[in-house]
Amino acid sequence: MKRNLLKFFILIPLLACIKLMGQGCVAIRSTGSTCGLQSNSTQPNDGWQFNASYRNFKSFRHFRGKEEEEERVANGSDVRNYTNNFDLSLTKFLGDRWSISMFLPFQSTSRSSLYEHDGKTRHFTSATGMGDLRFTVGAWLFKPTSKGNLQVGLGLKLPTGDYNYQDYFYKNDTTYSFGPVDQSIQLGDGGTGVSFELNGFFNIVRSLGVYGNFYYLVNPREQNGVSTTRGGTASATAIKYKTNTMSVADQYLIRGGVNYNLKNFAITAGVRMECVPSEDLIGGSNGFRRPGYVIAAEPTISYQIKSLNIFAAVPFALERNRVQSYSDKLRSADTGTKVVGDAAFADYSVSVGISYRFGNKMHVSM
């Protein structure tokens, strides 16, 4: 019983992380399960762990800053992204402190809009395929214990996802243009990035614990050269403010909450914030991007059967904010009027997944 309890406090903070993927037009791309370093007070001395998760959401509510443009839904001019994300990860344990992980995301997304086509009738574009592959090395800072621990991780994200995925845009019954789909549904961002992670947990009593996760992806590349004109010609304004090509943005995730264990079930109540900042830590910030963040409540339930853990989560938005981009700030300075672009967000997402450990013996250090 004690060993199973320890497993729960390890796996739930990990599995509830699910993946990093922005809900809508703010292109926080999936790079596999974040916080994937095994947040585990009972890390095995060897062996493997496999994780698979699926996430679905529909974004359609438009925001400028924190203000929702409710008329977009009312008049039918809203942009709708229908997103299905599949994430696979495999972790190899190296002793009771070190681990290496590989994360492989897949995405199938369709985008419905008026303005990208003839401006009058609704049509779809889509993108399906593999995203950006990521490798991570993680280490526990302290001797494994049932009470609590802190884990650090360093990762490398490779531009394996297609960042110039193209489709047809409707102009009239006889004319289509062919060009890159919107940045929000591109499979990759075109940059090689470095990720930093920090995961921790603390068990207050046998059945109650707290957890926290931090993930930041640094993308030094400024722009990937992909056109934003959807097969058309860039405007003078787009060229002036460098929004005619797509940027390669940083992104980050912050999570925290509490876990409660009841026999084979574990319940997590947490809050998560996922964000694309308007400016990058390293490199320039020119190019087109829709920066912003979502703060969401994140309830999760999990059930464990021996080495198999099954979970489900339904994060729902508490606050959505489409902040000023770097180009918005430049335009605001030139015109003397504050410019903020819009972005569409989801109300909630639905995530399910499994985690399975094999080929190892659990080791508990008391």
C-alpha cells in the first residue's frame, strides 16, 4: 500500500502535465509531454517508462488583450481551430536520480475562417503530421525520498515538424491560392531550441501532497522565412513591420496544485499557465507571432493498475490574454495609438492518456 501511494504522488504531477500546447491561435506548439522528467520519489534503478496522451480542443473565442470580442461569434466571423494532438514519450532510468527522455508529438488540426479565403464564405485548411522532436536529461537534486524532491532538466528541441505546411485557400468557385497555412496550425516552428525544466513535489501527509512544474523553451532563431500571405503578396505594412514571415517564438509553462490519493485513484486540483511571450530571451523578436497566455484550472483523475496508469484531465480557461506582439509595439510607437492584434482561444480542452513502466524493479529510499 505504501509503495503504491508513493507511485501516485510521483506519477500524478507528471501525467497531469500532459503536454504544452496553446489553446487556439496563440501557437504554443506541442513538443511532447512537458514535465516529462519522472517526478518520482520512487524512481527505479533501471528500466523504461512509456507515455501516450491525446488532447482535443476547439478554439473560437477572440480576445484583444483580456477583452473578448463577443461579436465575432455572433456575426459568424470567428476563426475556429479544431485540434487533435497525440504525444508519445519514452524514458530510460539511469540509477535512482538520472533519466533521459524522448518526446514525439503528432498533430491533426483543421482551421475554419472567412478572412483567409474570399471573406464571405467559410472554408477549411488543415495540417497533419509529426511535430518537433525533443530530448531531455533530468536529475533529482536530492536523495530519493517519500517526503519530497526537486528535479532539474535540460532538453534539446529539433525542427523535425514541417513549418511550411501548405494548403489551398478558396477565392471563388474557379480560383484557389496555394500557400503556407496559418502559424497556429503549422506542425513545427522551424527552430532548434533548448528547454529548461524544474519539477518538484512535497507530501504533506500520506494521502495529500503538493507539486509544481516550470518549463521554458528558448528558440534563438528569429524568423523561419515562411510567408504569412497564404499564397498572396505581402503588404507594405507587413514588410515594414516584418510580419510577412513567421517568427520562431519562445514558450513556457508554469503549473502547481495539490494531489489527493484514495486507494487506486488519485485526484489532482491544479492551475496552469501556458504562454508565448512577445519577446524572446535570446535572439530577435521580429516576425509574425500572436503572443499571449492562458491561465486554466486543471482537474485531473488517475487510476493505477500495477505498472499501468490511466488518466484524464479537463483544463478550463480562467483568463485569456492576447498581449501586444513586438510588431504591435513598433506600430503603436509609430502611430501613437495602442495596437493589439487578436487571437482565438478555447474554453477548455480534454486530455486522456496512459503511462506504463516495464523492465525495472522499483526502489524506494526511506
